[in-house]
Amino acid sequence: MILRINMFCALLCIAGAAYSQSIDPVGDTLVWRAETLTDTAADSTRANESEFVTYGSSKIIWTQNGTDSNTVFEFTITNANDHWSNDGYVIFTTTRKNKTQSFRFEQVGSEIRIRLTYPDAGGERTLVFVIDEVSPLQD
């Protein structure tokens, strides 16, 4: 009986590792969670609980969880430059309020990051989120 339980646990671990390596940001609906963000212009990192939901190649919803309320932004994907399976990144070009942004989802070693670049008064600004968890969206 103990052998069966150990084998079952081993299979679950293998299945979980296989799923994490076989995610498809362009084809799947995924939830990406981060606890911090780095503002590259200010060269500062701060706590910022964020959740990104990618709906294949159609939209991205970014929710920032605050102490009193949540701030939600919706972006329409206009292009997906998919290099995930070969080089470990995908770039989504998006629009929101008639402005263009880009989201670069990248895997560097064992770390997954999202780089959000958007127009700012002084040009472009980039925020970098280190992802703590990626999972399929549960209904």
C-alpha cells in the first residue's frame, strides 16, 4: 500500500513538472501571479501583488491587489510573437485606451518574468514582474 502511495505521489510530481514546462501562453488561458514589481526607470523594486490572466491571443487582464480595492486593467492583444517553445519568450502587442503596450513573457532559467512596456510622458516605461506561480484558469 505504501508503495502505491509513493508511486502516485511521484506520478503527480512528474505530471506537475511536465505541465509547467509545457505551458502555451498563446494557446492556453493562464493565470500568472507575482508579488513584486521592478520599475526599471526608477530602478526600484516594491511589493505589488499582481495577477495577469492571458486569454490565449485575445486579451490580458491585469489585476493589482491593494489593501482596500483591486485595480483591473484589460488589454486587447493585437499581435503575438510566439517563441515560447524554442527560445522561452512570447511578446504580446496590446492596446488599451488607444495606446500600444507590449508584454514580454519570458523564461530565464527557472525564473519566469513579465516585462510590461508602455508609453509614458518621458517616452517608454518598463515594469518587470517576477512570476511566483503559473496555472490554468479555473472556471
